[in-house]
Amino acid sequence: HVKVTPGAFNCALERIESQQYSFRFFLDFPEGAVRNDVELPAERIYFLSSCWIADKAIKDRAQQTKRQTEKALAKTIAELEELKTKPANFFQKALELRRMTTLVERRSKLANIISDIDQSYPLRDELLVEGPRGMLFPKEGTMAVKRFAGAMGGREQYHWVGKFILEEFFEDDNEEDS
């Protein structure tokens, strides 16, 4: 039996284009908790995650942008490989250095765009759980404790203590919609 006292939650818009929100909540564990080889300290535990408003049109646009960016990345990688394997003397290689630099920068930029899309949009259904009122949540989030650092302890820092998994949401049938 683990004693848990009520906590609170906060949801704040992070990216308007993807309808991504930060989702944070905390619970107090006044006596801590131990299970197998995992121990939670006797304090407030913060649960850090994201959520999205489910919107098929936004998801479809993000998937299309990702596919187009992946094609551009594949083309850029192919051009780089062609330049690397192309027989050339020292002077020709020196003249192609600018082209090679441009391709390497483009490859990096395209990879960053793909990574940003993956982080900002709920594209992989197998990693999501449907929440109340058309919200989507990642199945996995981070658990942390808060510590204060810096001069006079004025800066908050979250220290990771584990992960949590959301399997499903239960809506209270007695609760009236507001």
C-alpha cells in the first residue's frame, strides 16, 4: 500500500502549429514508495510529458512534410556519396569542396527538420494513448524531483528519477461536463 496525496496539473501551449502542449502534474508521496529495486523518495514527484489536440488535418500535413523532407534527405545523401566516390584529382576535389560543404549543411538541416517533426507532432499511433476530450498523450513520460540550485537556491532544476507509462484514461461518469 502506497500513500499518495492529491496533486495538481498544468497544461501549457508549446507549439501552436502542431497543437502540442506541455503536460505536467505532481503527486505527493509522504512516505515514499518501494517496489522491487525502485525507490521513490518521500516527497513530491513531478510527472513530465506532452499532449496534443487530435487533429487529422494537422497530422496529415506533418506526415506529408516529413515524407518530402525524407526524400530530399535521401537525394542529398546520394549526391554526397556520388561526390565522395567520383574519381578526381586534387584540384578537382578542391573545386568540389564548396559543393560538398553545401550538401553536408543541407543534410544536417534536413535531419533536424525530421527530428523536429517527430518531436512536435503525434505521428506514431503505437506510441500514443487517447485521453479525454480528443487529447493524445505519449505512452511514456519522465518522473522527476525538483531541486533548487544556483546562488541562494533561486533556480529550479528537475532531476530525472524514472519513467512512467500511461496505458489508458478513465473518465469519471459522475463528473458533469463544464
